[in-house]
Amino acid sequence: MARKRKRSIFRDRVANNSHKQKTQSSSYGYLQIPKGVDIFKEEPSTRVFLDFLPYRVTSERHMDRDDSLGIAVPGELWYKRPFLIHRNIGGGNDAVVCPTSVGKKCPICEYRAKLFKEGSASKEETDALKVSRRNLYVVVPIGHKEYEEKPHIWDISQYLFQDMLNDEIEDDPENAVFPDLEEGLTLRIRFGEGSIGSNRFAETSRIDFRERKRGYDEEILEEVPNLDECLLIHPYEKLERMFLELEDEEDATMDEGPSKPELERDEQRDEEEEDLDGMSRRELLDFARDRGIRIRGAKTMPLRRLRRTIKEELEDLREVEEKMEEEEEVERKVTHSSKEHGKARKEKKEKEENPCPYGHVFGADCEKFPECDECDKWDECIDAQDIPF
């Protein structure tokens, strides 16, 4: 008699894990890149041919949305995903997507608004918290030695590309058809070269429009990543912790236990509740009065109910006190972080004769070099150019 074959526990688990690895996205800075999709990166002194492909919008809060014109409306095709970033956030000086990109509250923007309202910060401090505008595109590099002719994600600042593209389309509106699947155009983009020593940098210097060798079928949209899902947007609380450099909640769970003051406070509360159980009505009324607790009908209320009501009111008072303590702690950390941030920037400024830490022309070369993206002087340099973002 043949032995009945037992179903392996690995069959479904391995298959599901394999599918997950083939489809799950990966982090790329502030982007969440779908599995199998590559990034396109511009290089200095090159000329590239790019076909721009549209994607189907899913976000209700797309920054380009215009219902009256049918632009970037959910369900429709659109060719770019604008978003905002904050630079130099937290201990790692990270660039993060501003939640206002999707119509949500941002703790960094709120803190900047608070500084403006209070008038307690320098222009340098408030400028450091400004947002910068960028765009995501889906592009197909044509005839490129290093990139396959398939959809790639291109991330570039508004100033370095989109502003120039807008000017070109305004000069010749016929070119606005460039992202259309069937009638679209190929963009020939020339990147200039800047250099200091051995370092070379790319800068967009010219955009031309050419007829495509072939159109695209709608099936290509199945390969086009959803740009609305590519932005890595942290929840408000997590972004706030990053900004204030507070301990992460996950790390907090690894603590050995409550601090000594917390233990003492808990012991005091336990003693109070034990005392309540043995108090007379007069003692209970005195206890409540001393703590500002007012209970209607306390003099005639059953003793057991009176004790329970006082305990409930006492717990509410404790929650309020804890909330106030938390807010004071956050405010203290915010003030400390702001002062340290301002002090560090001031010291750095005093040490440098040239405002640009990389030796470029301050107020003229902003966004022309790769290091500009991480430069502490970026906001000041942009302001010196008076370029709108």
C-alpha cells in the first residue's frame, strides 16, 4: 500500500515569498522604486534621447490636478509627478518628501510657520526648512549605451529641467504632444559640463523635439510604474521624530523599563488609590477639594460610587498632567535642536570666506552641480538667485 504523500509546508510559503521578492519595491532615498524598474540619471557633457511616457494617476491630491481642464485627475493619464522635499532633516541630514505633496500636514512646515509667527528665528534658520520642488517622470532612453529601451524613473529638480521644458512648450505649443503614446515626440536633451579639479557636473542646457521612430501601444502602460506610489512619505509622527531627532518608538520598546521618577510616580498613585478605599465620606470630600475635583451631589452619593468617581476624575487629571509633560519635553527638544542647528550654521559661516562650501559662484551656480542637492547653503544660494520654486 502506497504511503499517502504529505503536503509540504514549503510549497505555498516558498511560492509566496518568491512572488513577494519579485514584486516588492525597494527604497531609494525618498523614493520607493517598484521591483524591476531602473533609475535614469543624467551625466555631464552628454546628449540623450528620451521618450516620455504617461502614467495613470491614482492620487486624489496630485499637485498638478485641475478638474476644469482634466489635468492629473484620478484615472486619467499624465506625464509627471511633482512633489516637494525638505533637506538636511534629522541626524542623518536626510532629504524627505514633504507630506503637503499629497495634501497632508507636515510638522516641519508647521514648525517653520511657528518660527515666523514668533519672530524668534533668523532668516538662515527658516530658510533651512523651506521646501524644494522636484518632478518624477517615466522615460525610455533611446539608443543609449548604458540604459535599456524600457521605462525608467527620472527624478530631477523643477529648476534643472521642467522650467526649461515649460519655456520650450510656451514658444511652440505644438510640442506639448510629446508624452502622447501614439503621437508623442522624442526629446533630445543636452547636458553641459561644469568642472572644478577632477569633479565633473551635469547641467541641462538645451531641449529639442524630434519625431519618434515609432509610437507606443497601450500595452506599454502595464510596464509604466505608478509615480504616485513611488514617493516615500513618512507618517506625521515619524517625520516629527526624525526632525526633532527624538527616540524612535521601536527603539523605545527596547528600554529596560520605566525610569526612576516614573516608578516613584506609579508607587505614589497606587498608595493614593489604596488610601481612597479606606477613607470616610468627609475625608474623600477633602481629598477631592484639595485636588480641584468637583463632583455634583457628592454629599449624598453612595460611598462606593463616590470613591469610583474620584478615581476616574483623578485618572483624567493624571492624563492631562502627562500630556503637558510630554508637550513641555517636545518643546524643550525643539528649542534645543533649533539653537544647535543655528549655532552650527553660524560657526560654519564664520569659518568660510566664500559662502559656497564647494568653491562655486554663490547665487549663480545653484542646482548646477551634484553636490548642490546636499549643500547646507542651498536655500541661501537659491534666494540669492531669486528663482521661484
